Amino acid sequence: MLVFGHFLVEVRLKMQYKIKENLRTIQEKIAPCKPNIIAVTKYFDENAIVEAYEAGLRDFGESRVIEASEKIERLPEFVKNNSTFHFIGHLQSNKAKRAVERFDVIHSVDSFRLASKISEYAQEIGKVQNILLQLNNANEIQKSGFSKDELFSDFENILNLPSVKVIGLMNMAPLGAEDSSLHTLFRNVRETRDELELKFNCKLPELSMGMSQDYEIAAEEGATILRIGRKLFG
């Protein structure tokens, strides 16, 4: 048992080291930009979250409400109480209540109806839920999100919901897109955010855009949040 215990400690230390090195590489590649990095842990268990926490990360992203809630509950209290949990996947209305109960930030709000549900459930538990609105500016049929016209049409009504706070926009770029297209898409998200701030006299500090395959370009175009899994844990 003692030998096995030493083996587990060694495995954990190796994982922490790998995550630290991967994090350092990512930070070097995007310097001097300093966006917040969310460790996307949806394909990993709670042990990986603990190792990422020990490596210095405090923000964790999940995309399945039920599985994530159970995983988070199994975390040590010191990790659970000192981390920020982000929901980054497509959120179905029937899981919105559980998401509000478990997550600090919901990135993927893609309709006024969903925002209203989130507000309703947040109000029930006396919470103001931080949300980001998902902009589908690549007009991908298979992806959720507001078109730009829909976003401007619904934005004021969402702002006026009582128990949500819109803190920014979220975007998912098409897989395999060329660098020039990625620059255009991410820049458009930033410009759309700027237009919203001006038109509705509000502050939207966060731009959640960029994942493992395109985080460098997202950072160049003004991302304040990067959602990275494979490049951290791989």
C-alpha cells in the first residue's frame, strides 16, 4: 500500500507539472495579452480539477449540467469554495434551474427565453446570475446563438431582467476555419460588444472566445476569457 501511495503521489505531481508547463506555454504565446484562462474539464474527472487547481488555475469550464454538478460535489471543499465554475455548453431550458444552482457564470445564453428562465430561477434562490450572450456570427446552422440582429433586438429586454447580470459576449468559431476568417469573426464579436455598450449605455467587460485550436488569434482580437482543455491537459 505504501508503494502504491507513493506511485499515486508521483502521478499527481507529474500531472501538476504538465499542466503548469502547458499553462506557461499558452501564456507565453499570447503575451502581452493576459486573458483569464478557463480550464475546460468536461472530459476529465474531479481529480484533474484538483491537479489543475494545485497548478494555479481557479476557473473551470463544464458543458453537461448533471454530470458537472455531481463532479463538483465530489471535489474537496477547499477547491470547491475557492474556484469559479463556468457553464460553457449548450444549455437546455429544462436544465437551467440546476445550472443556476451550481454555476457561477453561464456563458452560452442563446435566447431571451433562456435568459428569462435563468432570471426566474436565480430570483427564487436570491441570486444574481452572471451570464454571457452567445453570438453566432458565423451563422452556423448546427450551433446555437443569437444572430447580430436578434442580439440587438433582445438585448434591452435581457438587460432589464431582474436576476441576471450580462457581463459580456461568448462566441464559438467554426472548426477548421482559416486564420483570416478567425480574425474577422473574433474582431466582429469585439466590435459588436462595443456597439452594444454604446447603444445601451452599459459595460460588457468580458469576451469569452477562443479554445485550444484558436486561442492565440482570439487573444490578439481582444478575448478576455479563453476556454482551453486539450492544450492544458494533453
